[in-house]
Amino acid sequence: MKPGKELLFLALGGSGEIGMNVNLYGCDGKWLMVDLGMTFADPYYPGVDLVFADLTFIEERLDDLVGVVLTHAHEDHIGAVPYFALDLGVPLYATPFTARLVAEKLAEAGISKDVQLNVVPNEASLSLGPFDIRYVPLAHSIAEGNALVIETPHGRVFHTGDWKLDDEPLIGVPATEGDLTALGDEGVLALVCDSTNVFNPKPSGSEGAVRDGLMEMVKGLKGKRVVVTTFASNVARLQTLAEVAEATGRQLCVAGRSLDRIIGVSQASGYLKAFPDVVRMEDAMDLPRGEVLVLATGGQGEPRAALARIASDTHPIRLEKGDAVIFSSRQIPGNELAIGRVQNQLAAKGVEILTDRQGMIHVSGHPGRPELEALYSWLRPEILVPVHGEMRHMAEQARLGKASGIKRTIVQKNGDLVRLAPDGPTKLSEVRAGRLVLDGDIIAPADGSAMGQRRKLAESGVVVAALAVSPVGKLKSAIEIAAVGLPLEEGMGEFIAEAQGDVAKALGTLKGEKARDRAAISETVRLTVRRAAQRWSGKKPVVQVMLREG
């Protein structure tokens, strides 16, 4: 499947889901990868933290891959880099802030010397095979959010990455309406566009407005110890909180390693120049309550993050009745229960909890409908390709694009190979696309047998039956049974005794060849024990039989 004289698009991740963005463009025999992200696991993957896109398609065509271009530094766009960059064996390209965070990841993985990471100046261009690429700054909830203008012999693509419109972004200078309109005047074949907030009927809002909202809220909390939690990667929000601390006569304390890392990388990249010296957590507790502002990680309820530990009194920062915690963040879908647990712990202490329902203290980094419509009007693309969303988000953006005058749209999903030119968009075929999980130290298929077994274990527990038989199938030892995960705290002994008796009876019914067939003996024991477990508990556990002779 080598690209011919055409322009192809293929998402391996990020289309049909939010996160794990991996996009490929094919042209004149070569492939270009845009972003290499991951997502965090949900309870469907027990024992797993990270989930990756299956890169088999491009791994089988590495001779044709010209490079990986990264749009910005959020984990769903760069998080898979340290796990796959070495195997891909091609150069990485990123603007300075993103490159510094990627370099730290490569160093932690011990592969810095083996992976070529190229730092591209902001708004600069580069050429990779048939692709001429230019970085175009757009506002987002992290420093150096970028779109990519990808020039090919078959047409120009505007790949938005994650973006929004912001008249007062505080960090960085996004492309203006004039810049984007001029680009539209030159002609845009395809707009490949973020769909995350397509159902939001309002603009996403400005970081400048958040600064005003946080300033007002903290000023109203005189005499209280205040903790603010936000996304560590939101450099503009960190700058705002530094200004809020200074304006309200508070010293700033930072609690969380990811915050320390982002602050360091930001300052090395020329941001947060006026960021104040922070006080140590131990010293912060000695300050009068109304003279400290704590910036903490953990707004998504992460159990090991600073805020969860503060809520459970296992952190140097302590809160008391009357103190306040400000959630300057949104709930990521799937984290509601974890966030609720932390907030309930805080509420039990008498801590005041403030969210964006009480004030203008958070805005999204993704465009609402008015922003999407504005971008359509400026770029005037021939084709709209929604990405970065679940199917409902992408289908809705396709409808919005058509209503806004874009004649050709296509709703694709991970694995759909799409021709953009000539005569596009057309779905050509479906290729392998799926999920991998980081399971311990092993990257394994997300749909592998191990994960299915683990779900079964989590749901119903496990019972182990061990016994010895003679070569002619006679039982030669007591039957040992042990169970884990069955809800039989009080009746476990009685269950085991009954199951042992059931197994002895069942083995006595085996005659002839079956009595000597180890597979038949093992299956008889397995089914007998499972029936006993179901009778006692209502569960159908995994049953493992350990059979030996002698």
C-alpha cells in the first residue's frame, strides 16, 4: 500500500475517540506522521495505565516514513514517543517548548542518543520528502499549540492540531484572522480539524477572562488558606496564578512534580519570566492562612497526586475548616467518580470547594461552534475531515461544515484509508488499527487473552484445585481447593468441603479411556468446581486445575 501520485490520509488513533492522536499523510510513495500520542486507561483495562495506537501499518512501511511532526506537548499527542520512537527510527520535529518536554521523556527512557529530535523555531518551515510543512501558531491550553500547513504536489492541508480562538491568550501570539484569511485566499484543499467541543454552542472563552475571574475569586477568600488545582501543562494559567498571588498579597507554593517540570521547561523556553520564587511546602504551613496560595496537581482525582493526598491528610500541606480549594479545570469524562471522592473528603473537613460553576475560572482549549464556523469562513476549504473526537463529535462537525458551505466532508475512523486528492475525499479501504496497552513492562495487544482473563478475574475471582491421580485415573491424594475473590468470607470452609466431595464423586463417574485421559479429568474437575462456586456464590470464577501423577 505505497502512496501513488495522490494525497492520502489515515488516522491510526484519535478518530472515533478523544486522545491517542496518530495521523498519517501519504503522498508520492512516502508517509508523514503527525503526532504520536497515547491515552490513559479506564477500568476496562485492569492493571494498565497507558494505552497506545497499534502502529503495525506504518511499522511495516518504515522505509517510506519520512518523519514524525509534533503539533504540541499534550500527552495525547506526544505521550507514546518514548515507547515507539526508537522502533520507528525516523527524526522527530517539534517547536522549542514541545521539544524540551519530549527530550525529557527520551532521557527518562534512556534513548536520547538514539533518537534524532529536531527543534523547529516557532512559525518555521521544514521539508520532508514530498511534504513542505509550516508551523502556524494557534491558541490552546498549553504553550506553543500549533496547526500545520502541509503543502503537497496534490494540494494544501491545514491540520489544526488542538486549537481555539482567544483574543487574550496571555502566552504566545496566535495567527490572526488576517493570517488565516490570507491562507484561505491561497487555497486550502482539506481542513483536518479538532472536533472535541463541537456541541458547545458558545465560544470557548479567553484566558484573559479566567485571569480576571480567578483574581476576583481569590480576593474574596481573605484569611483563608487557598489551594488551586489546574492542568499542569496550562502555562498561561500558571502565569495567571502567579499574578493572582502577587495581587492578593499571597506567597506562591507549588505542590506536584509535574508542575515543577512544566515551570522549569517554560522558563527555559522563554515563558514565565516573571514567575515568583516559590515557598517550600513546610514553610507555607508556617505562613498566616491568608498569605499563601498553593498550586497543586490532582484536579482529575488522581490518587497519588498532591490534591488527593492533601484531602486525605497525607501531604505536608494541610487544610482546615474554612479553607478553600479552587478547581480551575474541567472534569475529563471518566474521572467524575475520582474527582467526587476527593471533593467529598474536602467537604468532610469543612473546606469550601469552588468550580467554574461559581465563577469564570476555567475555559476550554478546544473550539466551540462559533469558532469552528469562523475558521471555516477564513480558510474556505474544499474538504473537511473531522478528527480528534468520538464518532458523534466528528459526525456533528461534518454536519456543521456542510451547513457552513463546505461542499465535501468525510467522517472517517481509525483505520480508514482516505484519498484526499485527486477526486477526494474517498475511502479506499480499511487497514489494521487497534489499541496496545503498557502492561507492566510489556506492550501487548489490548484485546489479548491476558486482558480478557484479567477482567474475568476481577469480576468473578479464581479458584484453584490441585490433586494427584494414578496413571489409571485413580485419585491418590486429597483434593486441595483455594479460592480468591469469592464473596464467601463466612462460608469458605463449607464451600471448599462441598466442592471437594463433588469432585471426588465426579471423578468416580469417569469410566474407560476417560478415567485415564488427563484432559478429561482436568475438565471434569474444572466444571465441577465452577458449578459448586456458582451454587454457593452466584459467581462463575476462573477455575485452574493443577493435576499431577503420583
